[in-house]
Amino acid sequence: MNRNKLDMAWVCVLSLALLACGPAFAAQDDAAASSPDETRIALLQVKPQAYAVVEAAGRHEQSRIRLAALEAVEFAPDAAFEMARSGMADENPAVRFASLVTVGKLKIERLADASADFLRDENASVRGAAIFALARCGRRVDLTPLANMLGSSSPGTRANAAMLIGQLGDRQAIEMLREMAAEPMPRVSPAERTWVRLQFAEAMIRLAPDDAEVLGSIRASVYSNLDDVRVLSIQILGEVRDKSVQGGLAHIIDRENPIQVKIAAAQSLARMGDKQGLAILLEASSFDEKRLGKELENYARRIEAEGGAGPELQAVRALIADRTQRGNAAAEVRAQAARALGWVNDKKAAQQVSAMLEDPDPIVRVAAAAAVLQATR
């Protein structure tokens, strides 16, 4: 899933209380049973269905589903124009932001003029995305307002501006990013501050993949006490194919860690051509609210046994009591697993992600569709 933030509250991050489902299963050696060609053939068979899922999601009544569709449409360029055009008029600023980012990423020049209208949008991140879209489409546009957003009082705006600047690809921006990442954020919580600085690191590593200092800071974040920071740092290391951390990622899968952290490690390993995480991904792909409830109960008891209380325990108890929220959280786990399975060159992975196109939750169906479309580009 896309990791951009318009506001910290918009990010769907699982509770820090969500623990993994016990020891990871030992991955089987299926090298002789499947091949990249077999995997691709299996996914090509469901590609039309994946297109249909994404297009339907773009018209969904829930903004989070429309947002997920825009993240997936990057791999479905035939549908991107209409979905981005529609999303630019969306009442939800996160959807407008994602639509403009799509215009920029895919260089949809037919929407460049329309993108210029959003230079005056009420939301700062949307204005930044409009600048990004115009620049990527080859239009002359002042980048200064986007650079100024790096010093915003809003952590979400800072993070988004860093991401957009990183994707513009100008290596000269590295020093500016480095300087602004060190700027104090006195009114921001330590957790938000850590997240934002990691977003800056991600932008810098995009521009300079061999920057040892930045790479070192990302590696260190794998051991953060904040699970969303761990997930993002692991995903970044997978994107840059940092094979020096392969052993550490395998260790994360084998030990007791939150399930979303294990999935991230399995995905990054898969991007490096390593299938060690396949078993945990298959397990996570069927994660449901009952399973989540049991894990949360175990965790709550552990907190109480250790004499813990306060907001963390209250959050866990609230999630245990709310079946709808448990269902949403479990669906997010399945969706994360679906996206990760798309990176695994294995017939079992292809079969599972194809089956997930029929998942009862639309967020999972869209994630599975994105995985199919990405793998069959």
C-alpha cells in the first residue's frame, strides 16, 4: 500500500498491540515445482478481473477504497486517465492528492491543465501534488512553494513534500532535504517526528541510493519501538534491494514480531529474490477478526501480567470490544499480505493472490488486484 501522509490520522496503521500468530512456518522449497513463467501465466489469467476490481474501486462510496484504487491504478495505465480525472474533483483531499500524484507519476499530460487549478487548493499537500504533477508533465512551474512545505508545522505536509521532491529526481535537492530533516519540530510528538524523518530519509535514498549515512539511518529504524516506522524502514530497504539486511529480515520472520512487521520483511525479501517469507504471507492472507481478537486478548493479558496499563492497554481493550474495527484491522493485514505476495515468484503465491480478488473486503480485493497488475506489467 501507498505510504504517503496528508495527515497522520489518515494513515491506516494497525495497533501496536497486534502480535504475530506464533512462530513462522518453515518455508517449503518449491523451486522445482514452479517457475517465473508459471507464476506469470497464472496471474495473466486473472488480469482482466484485476482491472475490473480497480475500476470498480475507483467509484466506491468509501474514500479509503477510492484512495486504494488510485494507488493500484499506477499499474493499470489504461484506466488511469479517467480515474485520476474523477479523483481530482473528489471532496476528500487525500483522494485529490493521490489523483495528482498519479498524474505526475504516469505523466498524464492531458490532465496537466486541470492540475494547475489545484495550485490554489485549500489543502497544502494537494497544492504540492499539483506542483509535482505539472513538473512531471513538463510544464514550467515554480517549485519554491513545494520546497517551503518541508518546513511546515504539519508533519503530514512535511512528509508529503519530502516524498514528492524525492520522486522528482533532482539530486541537487539532497542537501536541502538533509538540512530540513534536522529542523526541530517542537509541537510534534516523538512518534510523528520519527516518522517524518524516516520519510525524509526515504526521499534522500531515492535520489542517492548509495548514501551510506542515510542508508544507515534507515537500517537503524528497523529496530524502532514504533511498528509503523519498522514497517516503512523495512519496505524502503526492500525497494533499494539492500541485501546486507537479508539475514536480519529472515530473523524478523522467525521471531515473535507484529504480523505487519513480518509481512514487510517477507515482502522485502521477495523483492530481493528470496522466498523465505512465503509461508507467513500465505498464513497472513487468511487472517480474520476472530484470529486478531485472540491475539489481542493474549497481548492484553501479557501487558497486565507485566504491570502495564494506561493508553496502550485501553487501546487494545477498545479494539477487542469493537468487532467492526477488528474486521477492518484484519482486512488490512490481508491486504498487506496480498501486495507482498505479488512480489513472490511462486505459483502458490500467484494462486493465493488470485483467490484474494474474491475477498469479502474491498480493501483486500484492491490490494490483490494491484499485486496482479504489478506482476504482469
